[in-house]
Amino acid sequence: MNKCASCHGKPSEGRSDRAAFFKPAAPDFTDAHYQEIDPAYLYWRIEVGKTVEPYRSQGSVMPAWSAHFSEEKIWQIVAYLQARAH
């Protein structure tokens, strides 16, 4: 919650108001298509953030979380994201 909700929103609100300021906007993880996304892709995006293409050149502000979260923690976040989608 303290790392992700400021951009992606709290569970009760969907994407936060702050997300609209980002170009591209931070995703709304309540969107049902997140149930269908390959978990390995979500893991990778959390792990590398904006440090790789095409995200770097598209202006993504997503930090790379691999230095802050363990592999186990990132997988827990992935599971949470997929459960949050509806």
C-alpha cells in the first residue's frame, strides 16, 4: 500500500487521481484484463519498471522495484494484482 497506492490507487478507489498526471497514466488494476495477463510479465514489469524499452522511451515513471522487494514479495504483489482485478 505505501509503495504502490499513491499512483495505482487504493483497493476501494481503483486508479488514484494522481495517475492522470503521468504520461502514460498508471494502470488501473481493477481492470479485468489483469486477471488474464501472464504473471511472469507482471513480475518483470514490477522488477524492471521504466528501465527498459519500450517503457523508457514512452515516458513511464514506474520505478524498478527489484532493489526494494524480494522475489517472493514481487510474486505476492503479482498475486494481489490479479486478485484485485474484476
